[in-house]
Amino acid sequence: MLKAPRLAPKFASEPPEPERPHLSDNTFTSPLPTFETALRRVRERAQPLWHCDRCDSGLVQAVGADAARPGRWRVRRRCPECGRHDVVEAGTLAVDAFDDELLAGHEDLLAAYRRISGLTMREDAERIVTALRADAIQPFDF
């Protein structure tokens, strides 16, 4: 059985661990997210990566991805319905969910292909049997 390629192995490498907050030059780096970071996380949860912002399609595909910074990935995407290409930055959880959705879609396509292929072969076999019974196949047909 064919296995779908996972999006994750295409990444150059796993992102490095995030730096811990520390004191340097009497400046404290807060471990709490900034407003922009929190807003980005809310937007990520609202719109999955497989959703197109232009045409509302749920069939957006990953073209490639690489590490952007610790815990973040830059994902190149393409919408097959409107043709939009874009690059988004997303967290590891969002990319994992996208990967799972792509694998589920691959499995659905593979199941549909097998079903259609089986039906086509069955119909072809029935036509040959019908032609043989009717003595409609002659040596010059080959």
C-alpha cells in the first residue's frame, strides 16, 4: 500500500528550542506572549492552514515548509481552486494539524481511486463476457 509523504520530513530541520527569559544588561525578557503573538495565535486557531483566505476553499495544499524561528514554521501553500500562492508562518501544532488533514485527504483519494478502478475493471470484464457469449469477438479484433 502506498503511504502518503508527510509534510514534516520536508523541513530542513526541527526548530531549535526557544530561549528562556533571562536578565541581560538589566533588561528583563518577559516569558508572557506579546499582544501581537497572542492575536496571531487566535487567528491561527480560527483559520486552519488548509483554508484559503481568498475563496474560502478547504483544499489548500502545502508546497513546502522550513523553520522560521523557534517553534514556528514558514509554510508555502497553493489553493487549487483560485490559484493563490502564499507563504504563512504557523506554529508546530497548526502545521501538524495541516499535515494530518493532508494525509486524511490522501487516504480519501486513494480509497476513491481503488473503488473507481474496481468498478471499471468489473464493467470491462462484463463487456468481454457479453461479447464472447454473443460470439462478437473475431480473430481480426486482435
